[in-house]
Amino acid sequence: MNKRLFYAGSWPDSAALLEGALWVGYAWSIQWSLVNHQSLVFLLATLVVLVCALTTLLWQPLKLTLARYRVRKRRTEMWMHILYPPMLLAPPLWWLLERIVGSLPDAQQWTLACLLMTVGWLVFLISLLIKRLIRQYRQSLSDHAAD
């Protein structure tokens, strides 16, 4: 496999993907706790989120790395993919589902929001893969032109 695919600039992408996966997992832990009426999974997920947040706030090398522009830019893109679909699509979809099916419990509303968050994160993942493939293609073209 081409070593150019794993270059040093891929750290911002990886940081944003991991953070997005952390928040999507946290949302699903809330959903699981709502459906099963058990808070253990939610408490464990909260503990993981708190440990990650404290690590990024207190460990100086990670704090400096996450403060860089590229990482902030990717993390902002990730938040847009994770938060906008639930905020913009969930209310009209829920209204439509209520008209078709009828009233459902609140846990089902959270399930819809979690599904939309997961889809948004997957769209972010696919967009990063496409950007990386385009970058690799351009690099291979410039390498062939230099030869």
C-alpha cells in the first residue's frame, strides 16, 4: 500500500473521527439507558467522556495539538455533520412519523436523533475518505509529472 496515504497531516482527520465516534457512542448509551431503564451503560460512557475531556484539557502535548487550526477545522466539520442532521431533520421526520404511526414514547424520539447522528458521522467519514483519495490521486499525478 502507498505510504502517502498515511501522512502526518492525517492526524486532524483521525482526531475528529475519534471524537465524533466518542460522541455518537455517548448518544447511543443514553438511548440504551432510556430504553432498558438501566443507567450503568450511561454512567460508564460518561466516565469515558470525562476521562477523555480531562486528558485533552490537562495533558499539555495533546492540548497544544488539538489547539492547532487544522484540528479545529476538522472538529468543526465533524460537529456540523453530527449536530445538523438531528436538529434540522428530526423534527419534520418525527412529525411525519407521528402522523403515520401515532404517538410513540420519548425513547423513540431519541432513537431517531441517534440514528441521524450516526448517519451524519458516517457521511463525515465518507467525505474524509474521498478527500484523502483525491489528495492521494493528485500526489500520484505530481509524482509522475516529476519523473
